[in-house]
Amino acid sequence: MFLSKIWFILIALVSAVAVTFALVAPSPAVRKLEALEGQRLDRAQYAAEEMFKVDAHKWIDRVSKLGRDAIISESLDAASRGSGEYTVIHRTIQDRFRTLIPDLASGGIEEIVALDNKGRVIARVGGDNEKEYGDYIAGAEVVADALRGYLSDDVWGVGGKLERVAGAPVLSKAKDRIVGALYVGAETGPAFVERLKKNLDVDVALLLRGKVIASTREASQVDGLPTLIAQHTKDIETLTRTRALPLVAGADKLLVVAAPFAGQAGEQQAYYALIGEQPAKSDLKALLTNVSTDDLKWDRFPWVPLGLVTFAMIAVGLVLQRVEVESPLITLESDKATMDVPSPVAGTLTELRVLLRTVTSKDAALALRILNGAGIECHSCATGQQMIAEIENGAGALLIAEETLTEPAMRQLAALLQTQAILGHNLFGRPVPTSSRCRRARRSSCWPTGCGTAAGG
């Protein structure tokens, strides 16, 4: 019984270790996948910066080509010198813009603005205020740079939208002076984030003044972005971007890398965020949920080794139980309990006797009362010969007063124990080391004989 219990305890321990390993083993892999996803977002952020630079050059080239147009140059020269009618110049430049770029939307252009050499708006095409002109915007950095002869670009936050702008100076027909400037604005909105997603292979969101203004994900999934970025502004100031940050969006677990836009928009809390997926969780429910039928195919899952190991463990347990069932038992019975004890001899131990040899009958009566009260059957022997005879009838132990141990009595007891040792075992089949027992007997005057009375065996 004990061997099978130990065996099944060992199986339970091994199973617990195996389950623990199965649950813990995916965790390092999940962390590695999360680190790789963070690295992918870092690379995407670097690629996004390069895309912004390429776009800036593209828009600068386009606006500089417009600035070299002769009609636009002559019209702005006249406006700067005040030699023409502003309304006529306004319509002339608008018509020229429409001729050169018939469809602004197909070119990704939100608006084109022409200014004289003082920064006053002469004409607009696109946007919501084409008919408005005459306002001064020379304070804008892009416009100021263009009026000084520089090509530049910037990102503006205008009317709750982000707008990329590129400016270029307009030279006179003789190329000897600056007669005005042009800037082209392109809205940075849904079309822009979709293009970024296509090129970078990650989801993209744009933020301005704590609000998400465009995203390739559903609005409910990026509601927490402004708060998340606001909590890591120090990282952005130090590293010009955030590390990969976890974002919980309902049932989705996301990773986010955010960076600010350069220029004026950066001062208006304008950011772009690149969004990736966190690896699946490694808990038991997630592991079982992610298991597919392909994972359980014969060529992918070790069904045969697993079955052989399981069969072997069950077989060993059954063999141990079989061996234990066939092992003889001795049943120890008392008034209060019954207990089975493994033994080479089967049966029920019905009598436990202690032989008592005292000096006086009064001592014997006192010892008998105490031992019988403890549930131990005790038989008092009046003489040494009677005790020897009772030992042959069966006894578990001898309780002898030291004063009764004469030399003849000790020789008789030693001979009896020597005979017991020659037999090689006591009732329980265990070897009886006579010499050691004799030594104990001499010291304690209590001699265990190893003999008893058995029934049923």
C-alpha cells in the first residue's frame, strides 16, 4: 500500500512540475516577442522620420517650381510694388494656380497661398477661405524664411487639424530680388495616416492638443493615447520619442511608440503614434484559447511518446498495488483500534503478553494492576522455571526484577535467546541479534523475547 502511494505522490509531483513548466516556459518567449515588437516600432518610427523628410523635399520642390512661373512672378512683383489692382492680381494668380494644378486633392494639396514681399496674402486656392486675401502672415516661420530667400517646411496646427506646409521665395523676372513667396499646405489627416500604415506596416494615430484627430484604428481603441503620452512627456523631451509603451484598449493589448512633430505643431502638443500588437498572454486560458487543430496533429504533437509514458506510469502503479495486495499482513487488535501491519506472516495478532517476575507477590500485584490497566496482558511468574516455561508458550517481553536474576537464571535465559537466534527470526520474521538484546536486558532488566501468540496465520 505504501509503495503505490509513494509512486502516485511522485507522479503528482512530476505532473505539478510539468504543468508549472508548461505555464512558465512561454513567459520568456512572450517577453522576447514583446521586445521584438518594440524594436519593430522603433524601426518604424525611424522610417516615419525619413518619410517626413522625403515628403518635405517633395513639397519644397513643388512649391519652388510654382514660384518660378513667370505669370505668378510678374503678378506678385506688381502687387509688391503696388502697381496693379489687387482684385485683378488676386484672380490672375488664382486662375494660374488652377491651370498649373487642376485637381489639388489628387496631388494631396490642401491649399496654395501667394504673398507679396511684405507677407500679405494676395491669393488663395483651396481651403475654406479662397475669397479672403489681404491678411498678413509674415510672422509664420515658413513665410519669414521664404521672404528671406530660404526653402523650408513646417507642420502647423490649424483649426483642429495638422497641416504640413512648404514655402519658397518668388524672384523677379530679372532674378535680382524677392517679390513675394508661396506656400503649399497639405492636410495631415486620414489619407496621410493610411499612407503611413501602408508604408510602415503599423497602425498610426495623430494627436493635437490632447485629442486624437486621425487614426487607422477605431476611436475607442485609441482613447487612452493622449493620457498615455502625457504621462511620458519627459521621455519625449529627452529621447525625442517614447519607448514602447503598453496600452490596454478593451480586449486588445497594444504597444505604442510616440514622437512629436517638429516645428510649430510640436509646440502645440502634436504627436504621431505608431501602434503594434502585444504578444498573446501566456496564462493557461490564453494558451488553451490559442491552440489550433493543427497544433494537435500527429506530426506536430508527441502523442506516441506521451501515450507510452502514461501507460508505463499506470502499469507501474498497478504492479505495485498487485504486489501490496499479495503481501501478508498482521492485524493488531485492541479495545480501541485495529491496524494492519505489513509482515511476511499473515494473520491476526490476538495476544500481546508480558511475563512478570518480581521479588514479592505485592510487587507483582501492583505491576499487574498497572499493566492491565494500560491494556497489556501480563502474567506473573512465581519462579524462574515457570517464566522459562511461559516463554516457550509465547511472550512479547519479560519484566524482571533485578534481584531475581541469579547466575543460573541468567544462563537459562541466555540459552533460550541463543536458541531463538539460531531459529533466525521471531514471530515477525526479523533477525534477532541475541548479543545486543542480552546487553539491553542486563541493563534494563526488561527482556524482549520477540515471541507472541498468533491466530489465523
